Amino acid sequence: MNRYLLDTNILSNPLKPAPSASLTAWLGEQPDDCLYTCSLNLAELWSGILSLPAGKRRHALQDWFEGSHGPVAFFQGRILPFEEKAALVWGRIISDGVRPGKPRNPIDMILAAVAEANGCILVTDNEKQFAGLKFINPMRAAT
């Protein structure tokens, strides 16, 4: 059974007024215990919420994030850290990107390293940034 590490853009898509139908279908086909996130994703989501102006939308997103249906509760026990093994993978990924003259975004590569270090397939719609790495894009059919 595959394990999937969801990128922040995948985690946030269902919150959009018109979420991706193909992503929604794909997520519905996956057992919850095969879906993972990492601490970086939580940081990016929380930062995005806190950067919104005070108001109904921000309040609703804060309630969702911190509540029983938010990512911390949903992914309990499946939130992966950036640790030593991932750090070594990150170094290789960054180095591999520098050699051909195509430097990679260090923050995004943390996610890729955590995925690889934990035997996960990265799920993202940011194909350009993760080109050459192992990932899937269940939103491709919608774009």
C-alpha cells in the first residue's frame, strides 16, 4: 500500500470555493492511514491563515485548523518531521539541482526530502518545482 505525503497546495485545495473535482475524487479513494503531512505543511497553512485580515474567513479557517476536522487532528500520528535522514536526502536533492544549473527551492525540497526519507510519494500540483523527483498530481485532469 502506498503512503502519500500531501503538499500544502493539496491540503488547502478542498478549502477553496471550487475545489478540484479530480483531487477530491482521488482523496476519497485513499485510506486515511495512507495520507501524511509534515510539520512544514502545518507551518505553511498556519502562516497563510494568520496572514489573512481579521474577519469571518480567517476566524473560520483558524477554527478549522485547530478543530477536530483540521489537519492537526486528522493527521494525528501521521505528521512527519524534518529529521536527520530527511536532512541528508535534502542535501542530495539540493546538490543535484545545483549541478545542472537549475537550483531548487530549499523550502519545497524539505517536503520532497521528508517524503523520500519516509517512503512516501509526494502529492502536489507544483510539477515544475518537483520535476525529476517522485510525485503524483491528481489535479492534472482538472487543469
